[in-house]
Amino acid sequence: MVDVSLDRCLEQGHQHTTVEQIAASAAASTRTCSRYRPTTDAMFLALLDDYVHGAFAEVAVMARDLKFPAADADYEPVHG
């Protein structure tokens, strides 16, 4: 649903996208959609969270490959 949320927001803008529209695009009920991410803001933040953590993981791999001293520490994402 997060991917569908992104598609809808890119098509018509975040402020003009509703949970109902996302649910319809995802072939899911509004209730199901709202259970996991109750607002479009929550869906957008989940998407950002995924991308940020993925980027940090990639940077950690690159740092290890380039043999940066601090790269020896394991990357552990902080979920708040």
C-alpha cells in the first residue's frame, strides 16, 4: 500500500490524496488501509523511513568496501 500511496501522491499531490483513494487503487478496503497507516502522512512517513534505512545500509556497505575505520561497527537502524 505504501507504493500505491507514493504513486497517488506523485500523480495528484500529497495534499489531494486520501486514504480512500489509496485503498481503491490498492484494491483494499479503507478499513484495511487505515489499520496499517491511518493517514496519508503516515503512509508517506513509512515510505521515507524505508528509503532512509535503505540508504544508510548502502552507505555502510560502501564504507566497509572502502575500508573506512568507522565502518567496522555494525549498522543498526533505530526505529522510534
